[in-house]
Amino acid sequence: MPGDNSLTNWAGNIAFAAARVHRPDSIGELRKIVSASRKVRALGTGHCFNHIADTPEDLVAVGGLPDVIEIDTAAGTASVSAGLRYAEVAEQLHRAGFALPNLASLPHISIAGACATGTHGSGDRNGGLATAVSALRFVTADGDLAQLSRRDDPERFPGAVVNLGALGIVTNVTLDLVPAFDVAQYVYLGLGLERLAAEFATVSGAAYSVSVFTKWAGGEGAVWLKQHLGSGTTAAHRAEGNAGSGPAESQWLGARLATTQQHPIPQMPAGFCTQQGGIPGPWHERLPHFRPEFTPSAGEELQTEFLLPREQAAAAIGALLALGDRIAPVLQVSEIRTVAADDLWLSPAYGRDSVAFHFTWVKDAEAVTPVIGAIEEALLPLGARPHWGKVFTMQPARVVQRYERAEDFRRLMDEFDPVGKFRNAYVEDLFPTA
Ligand SMILES: Cc1cc2nc3c(=O)[nH]c(=O)nc-3n(C[C@H](O)[C@H](O)[C@H](O)COP(=O)(O)OP(=O)(O)OC[C@H]3O[C@@H](n4cnc5c(N)ncnc54)[C@H](O)[C@@H]3O)c2cc1C
């Protein structure tokens, strides 16, 4: 809708500066918009908390492009429209007997937007969501269509998936699928954080996907365990999925099994959350924390997250406990997850098995920003990389230094977008034009 400049992100903390907002309903229209524009960015579902999606000129919301979900059962892949939300795709994959290996906490986010920022779920052996992508189609700066795949372009492909929206507008992604599987979700309350630090690998390896929620002050957390129950096809698959022992004991590592449904933020309605209590259910109804039919909150929050080498988990927990009195007053809840190493150049888990420390803040940037600064001072020496889509204060040059393939990514941008059409201020700050 050209002229619509009242658009904000989901959280409402960013009012997009775009002079024009477009909602093309065909690839042909999208190509015309891109070739006619001077500066352009794609907008997915707007769930980022910083200016990564912003542009002063043309913003293209991709959600109106035709919905395509083509499942190749023989190849075990799905070719899907990039602007679709995970919830929309998951339902159809499941009906066809397939699954994605992992999902983020919220299924309402777009596939291209999530992959562009390195969005992840949890699990010692689960890569970020972008690791399920095996091919991409996108509109380049001159309005042409380009395609890259892991098989046909193994050199450049790992640079193109976590792309910060800077290579072009992705129209279609091919996702590698696994057989559909069931998950049982259990919550344990009252895990001591010092015990978590001491036995981190035991906790994070106790299920297919593990999250620890804490407020830091108080020294305790709740552990959400998502046990992979297998696809029901082979015992081998079942064994592969279950990374640890079953957690149905009423006490575990000094924590107690919750007997009622929980929300990550204790005072919030737990009915918004996916079924717990060990009741088996399909992967897409258990891996996210929030149910697709509910909006988890009205955007009354800000978020920050840092990914560190996993061996730094205990040191980072200690550092954050020491900051607990500063963090707690501006925090709604914090979540600790693990992410497997990958080879995607700008992935925050590039080259290292990672532990991720997430913070859902109150929506008060003035109060929260100095606390984020203090956390960065504590975690940067431990190798922290910030989540691309969340709030961070560290200098862009320091962020880029943390990525070995950053210069290769710059070359990829120059190749697909020599005039810098897709580079906004966020990208320019990271990769200044020489
Ligand atoms: C409530 C909530 C829960 C969250 N949970 C998690 C979580 O569990 N794990 C996690 O890692 N993150 C999480 N996030 C962060 C979120 O996953 C990321 O911010 C993600 O980028 C959101 O996708 P989006 O489509 O909304 O992206 P947008 O904000 O719309 O865009 C993000 C970037 O992707 C680019 N982009 C979007 N679509 C395209 C396209 N078609 N082609 C090229 N570039 C494109 C944009 O230009 C922009 O640079 C959460 C966010 C919220 C609000």
C-alpha cells in the first residue's frame, strides 16, 4: 500500500520509516517493484525488535504473495512460499507424514524472516531453523530471479540463507523434511541455577529440545523438556531422537515435576502454551511454546539474545547470576537454550555448538538499554554473538568481527546487489561501503 507509513513491527517499538509499503500479490509484480526501486527491503511478519527490516524508501511485505506448499515425498523436501508462517506450513507437512526438525518458540513468524536472522529453537543436536533450508529462490537487485541450492552451489549457498535481507527478496525456500514425530512435553519447577551451571550438559541433553526459564534473581529456573517419542516407524529413529533418559520422575535434579500447565512467565495464562504434562502430541503442537491459535501477548515486550560457545554455559550463568539484581527489575523472563553448530556464514551458531541466553524485557527501552550493556560487557569476553533480530547495543564492527566469513558475505552482497539496493542503515553499519 504505497503511502502507508504508519506501519510498525510486532512489538510496536519500531515505526518503519518507509516512504512506500508494497504488498505484491504476484512474483511478477514483486520483480517490477524491485527493479523500479532505489532502496528496498523485504518485510516478513515484523517480529524483529530492531531496525533490520527498515528502509527509508520501499518496503515490500511478502505475505501477500501466492501461497505455495509443494511436498516432494520421494525427496523428503517441501518447496514453500517464503512469506508463509511456520504454523501454516507445519500443519500441511504433518498431514503428509513429514516434519521439520525444529521450530522456534512462536510459530507465527515467517520462514524467510526467521531464516534471514538465524532464528532457532532448542536442542543440543538441533541446528537453527535455517539449517533445514536446502535451496532458495530470490529476486535480485535488477528484478531477476536467482536460485541457489546446497547441492548445486555448495560454495555460496552457506552464505545466502542467514542473509539479513541483504541479498534480495526471497520468494521460495526448499526445506529438508524428516518423518513426522510425536513429542511429550514436561515442565520441572525449581531447578537451582548453580546446579544448572554445574550439570549443564545433563540438563540440556535430557530431551530433544530443552529450555530453562528464569528471572535470575532468586537463583531458580523452570526446565521445559520436549521428549522426541519417535515417528512410530522404526526403533532406530526413536533412539536417535531421544538424546537423554526419560524425565517422568516427580523429582529430577532437585526440581519438581509440574502438575499443572505452565507459562514461561508465571503470572501469564498458561492456556496460551502448547500442551504439557507429558501428553504426547505431534511435533508442531509441542515444539513451539505457544499455540498457533493464540497471540502470546500484545507485543508488550522487547527481546535480546546472545549465543555463546556451549562450553561457556557455566561461566555465563555465573556472570548473569551476578547481574541478577540489575536484570530482574526490567525482565519478564529469560530463556536458556542450546543450538547445534552449523556452516551458515552469518548464523550466530556458525562453527560452534552454542548456548543461547534470551531475555524478554519489559517494554521500556530507557530502563532496559543500560542493563543490556552490562550483560554485553559480561558475555562478550565469553564469545557472545547477538541475535540479529533482537535488541543489542554493541558496536556493529565488534559484531562483525565475531564472524569468520563476514568478508565472504560482503562479496556475496556485492555480487547479487552491486548497487546496494537492499542495504539499509542496519546492514551499512555492519558492512560499511568502502
Ligand atoms: C514473540 C516472539 C518470539 C520469538 N521467538 C524466537 C525464538 O524462539 N527463537 C529465535 O531465534 N527468535 C525468536 N524471535 C525472533 C524472530 O524469530 C525473528 O525476529 C525473525 O526474524 C522474525 O521473522 P519475521 O518474518 O517476523 O521477520 P521480519 O522482522 O519481518 O524481518 C526480519 C529480517 O528478514 C528479512 N526478510 C523478511 N522476509 C524476507 C524475504 N522474503 N526475503 C528476504 N529477506 C526477508 C527482513 O528484511 C529483515 O531483515 C521471536 C520474536 C518474537 C516477537
